[in-house]
Amino acid sequence: MRHMNNNIIYLGWVSFFTDFASSMVTTLVPLYVVYILNEGVDKLGIIIAAASFISYFFRILFGYLSDRFTLVKPLVVSGYLISTLTKPMLALTQGYLGVAIIRGVERVGKAVRSAPKDALISAYSETNDSGKTFGFHKTMDIAGELGGAICIFLILTWFTLDKDSIRLIFAATLIPGLIASAIALFLVKDIPTSIQAKNEKRKAVINQQDMRLLPLIIIYFISLFFILSDQFLIIKVKQAGYSVSIIPLFIIILTLTQTLFSYYSGVITDKIGNHKMLLIAFVFGTLSLLALWQEYLWLCFILLGMFTVMSLNAIRAYISQYAISKAFVYGIFYGGIALTSSLGAIIVGQLWKKFGFETVILFSLSGMIILLLVLAVWIWKKPTYKHEDNAITSLDI
């Protein structure tokens, strides 16, 4: 990682330990809700939706506040502390409603920090290296998820999966969470003074130039409406007859794929452009649904991992390169993710319960194929963007 700023590396470790704890939760929540608490798949859909939708307003709000008042590090640290303290509270839940509430509050913590954190990463990125920088950061994210999934796999290899053991694991997430919060508080620096001064001089957070970025971002949002959450895929794996102790291996495959591809997908994004990388990501997303339909489940998780990091890195780098009010645009970005993914989770949960898995896969696959065509047309038109220096450049440079 030559020429990578230390602040970005520290933020990478913050994400590593946070996602280590998050993976311990997300791997077990579907099994906990459906098989331990004896709630249905539709209830799991509500929980997934709540975890995303409750943070919708706050992502935009705190992105706006970050740019409006030049608040970056304080919001980042506060967001990590909220997540750290709420994850262990899942150990106290008795039903799906309690799980939904705790997951929602924990996601508020992510909402508080997400846009300011990306603005902070952008502030310390080298010129024309945004894809590589965000690729590195996503690599640390996923490496943490991989570590958490391996931890769960080892625990399930030696211990019985029951209510008490799952609740103990939920409580144990406090340890990596505290490590992440300490790094954010004591090692991570705020944005440079020069950038703070520039932001303070800006009169308007909402501006016309940033609104021109929305079409491509909205296309990405819609893809999240159709792509199935890994938590739904865990239920499919269980229905396919795999034992509970094997299920974490699928998450390990998913996170290992993302770890291996994230950094280099960012490097390639800097070379070929954000639009083209997003198109490639959509191809992998569509193929993952085809693999799921044919029950090539291991392949499905690999392809889903490739879609996730390629698409996310491309859009985050796109915003970093072209947005003026970066934290606010990142807030809109994460807010849109929350809205579309939560609506998709509710619809998938209801379709699965009422009509079965075949209807779900046809719904998702059809949507992704249409999006592929739309994005191909978008690339063909090659939209342009006017920078602050009034130079007209291609958005795909």
C-alpha cells in the first residue's frame, strides 16, 4: 500500500474491527430469528428492512450537517460508539420486534458516521487515486467480516448452536467494537485545516452540480432493490440441506472474495472509469442470481462478493472525484441504499413466503437484466460534468 496516507490506514483498521463484530451478528441473525426464535422468513425481511430504513433519514441528515458545520471526526467517532454499544444488546432480545429495534438503532450509528467517514477518506486520498483508496478501505471492511465469519465457524465447530450460545456471541461483539472506537478516537485525524476552511466558505451545501451525479447513483440504488441480501441467501443454504456448522463457510467465501477483489477493483476503476466498472459489476450480480437459480450456491456467493465490492467502490470513487459537497452527497448515497435495500427486503420476504423461491429469483433476475441494458445505454451516451474550474470533462475519466 505505497503512498497510502496513515489516516486512511487507521480508518481501515477501525472498519476492520467494526466489521469483525458486525459479521458475528449478521451471520447469526437469520438463524437466530428463523430457527431459534421460530419467526418466519417474512419477519426476517422486516428486520433487514428496519435495519436499513431506520437509518435512511439520518444518513442524509448527518451528511448535510457534516458539510454545513464542518463536522467530520466527531460524527465518525460518535457513530462507531453507537454501533459498539448496541450490538451486544441483541443478547437481551426475546422476539423479532426486539431484534428489529436493536438492529435499527445500531444502523443509526452507521448512518451517523458513514458520510463523514467517506468525506474523511476522500480528503486524504491522492489525486486520481480515489478508486484505489476506497478499494483499500473496502478490503479492510471485508477482511474484518471474514475474520468474524471464521470466528463464528470455529465456535460452531466446537459448540452447539442454541439460544444461550448465540446470545453470548452477541455480547462478545463489545470487544472488537471497543478496539475500533479507541482507534477512531485516539489515532484518526480530522480533515486537514485547508479543506475545513474551504468548506466553511461554501455558502450552499445543496447545489446543482452535485445533482448531476444522481442518475448513475440511482441506477446503483435500483440494483440493490433486486440483488438478494446475503441474509436471505443463508436461509436458502439452510433449505438446501447444509448443516448449521457449514453455513459460516459460505460467508467466509463471500468475504474472502470481496477481500481479494476489492483493492484491485479500485485500481482498475481508476484506469477504465466508474461507469464501465459498474457495468462489469452488474454482469457479476446477474450471474450470481443465475447461479442461485441453478443452486450453484458456492458460486453464487463468490459472484455476489464480486458484484458488491466492484459496484460499491465504483460509486464511492465517482462521488469522491466529482462531488463538491462530498459528505452530503455520500449521505444521499447511503440514504438511497437504505431505502432501496429495505424496500427490496420487504418485497422479497413477502414474495418468498406467499409464492416461493422461484418467484423471488425471477423477480430479481428480470430486474437486473433490465438494469444492465439501461446502464449500457448510459455509457453509450457518455454524460459530461462541469467542475468548479468550469472545465467540461467526461464523467468516466
